[in-house]
Amino acid sequence: MKFGVVVFPGSNCDRDCIHATETVLGQPTRLIWHQETSLGDVECVALPGGFSYGDYLRTGAIARFSPVMGAIQRFAAEGGLVIGICNGFQILCESHLLPGALLQNAGLRFRCRAVHTRVEDAATPFTRACREGEVLEMPIAHHGGRYHADAETLAQLEANGQVVLRYCDANGMVSPDANPNGSARSIAGIRNRAGNVFGLMPHPERASESALGSVDGRRIFESLVSGAVKAV
Amino acid sequence: MPKVKVYVKLKPKVLDAQGQQVRNALHTLGYENLDGVRMGRYIELDIAPSDRDLQDEVREMCDKLLANPVMEDYTFEVAE
């Protein structure tokens, strides 16, 4: 699968993403500069973590108007696979490619640690290498990860099965204690209605090799390449 | 040149984590009668007159970029 990783001014997890898809999974990957207006023959676009445009105004608010976002909007509308990690998730929400918004953590602390998330939907292109109910351990590193949407939108997300990952404890139990940022319904990752756009606050690319302490995040990328690709 | 003052704040139902912390700090300072604190963003715009309606233009700026309607409300006033 041909991956593209978008680089905004202030992105800082772009190289980590490329390492995961290119070096760990052996998939062709290219950097896509935020000024580009075409994605070329890319089959999956990743919006990486970081602080695009310094997080000025609101996280993701300014990146949304980058030239490349027009191309990503068209790509997503045609069914192209888009994954937004951390700041990438914030940008997808600001772009209305995903519903809701991400606010400052309820405790106002920058949370930087490993968390557990439960796979609520293992039928998506992003989780099909996982089992439903499986617990993935991945790091988070964010100040603005509190998922928010109005009651009606939350009900729709649940009804349509769009909640893909929920914060939980090591045993898969969801509770306020296992929710690191006060996210509504302990939401850690959601997909769009069509299922081709996925955003999550944890960093799968930082959990893709045993040297990093967890390989659980690799399952997300393996899912994207149909779970058929072996690490090189 | 008209100066426009834009006020953006979180919707009433959205937890304002910053406001809560500031309220706690003010309580620590002894202001026990203080009930709540909500924080927001204040933006000044200098806009040269054009053939567009100023109110419409500012509303458009707010809807497109300055506020996120998912979580924020805004008001603005025009001062010459």
C-alpha cells in the first residue's frame, strides 16, 4: 500500500509515521508537503501528530486551510483512506471530515504516557487486524485530547458504531479513572460514517516496535495493508 | 478604519477546564463568593471599508475560522 504522510509547519511525528510504514512495514511512503495540491497515487494518507501552525487559535484550525487539505477532502470524498493521529485527529475534526472537536484535557495537564484502548470495531480498514474487544497499549502525548460532541452527535456515533477506540484499563474495562483527558464516552478514536476516515489521539507509530515498549500500534498499520504484510 | 471586537467563548454546556482552574485559584485567594469563571478569546480586527457588508464579512470570518461552532459561540461589536 502506498502511504503519504502530510507535513504541516509544526508537524513533529511525520518521521515517526514514515518509520512505521516504510521501515517497519516495508510499504512505499512519501512525504506530502502542506503546499501540495495533489496526492498523486497515494492509497492512504496519514496526518501526523505535532503542533501544526503552533496550535494557534485552536488546534488544527489553521492547518485545515492548508492547500493540501482541499486534495485530502476530495480524496476522502472518493473513499480514500485517511488516518489522523493526535494533531491529525484534531485537524480532521476542524475540517469536518470527522464530527466533534477536541478540547483541552479536563485536568489541563499535558498527558504523556502509555494508555490502554479497547477496540470497539474491528471491521474498519484501520482495525481489521485486531479482534473486537482487544486492548491495545499505545502512548498518548497531548494537551488537547478531550473529545467533545453534542448529545445528538454522540448518540449517532454510538448508533452507527463509529466509536473505534475507547480508553480503558489493562483489562479492557472502561471507567472515568482510565479516561486520561475527560473525553466524552471515553472516546479515543472515531471513524466517519463511510468508514474511510479515522482519527485517534494515541500514537500507533510510537508503539510499532518492541524496542518502543509496545507493538500494539503496528496492528493499525497492518490493518491498513490488509494484515497480510510481514514486518521487514 | 472600523475596528471590530470579537468575543469567542465555549458554549455554556462545554466544560471550561481553564475557567475551572482559575476559579479554584481565586477561591484559594479567599474570594469564596465567586461562583464561576468562564474564559474565552478576544480578537480585534481592523478592516478597511469595502463594498461588502461589514457585519456579513465578520460573521463569515467567525464561522469559517475564528470560532468552532461545535464547541464555541461568538459575538462581535463594531467600533469606529
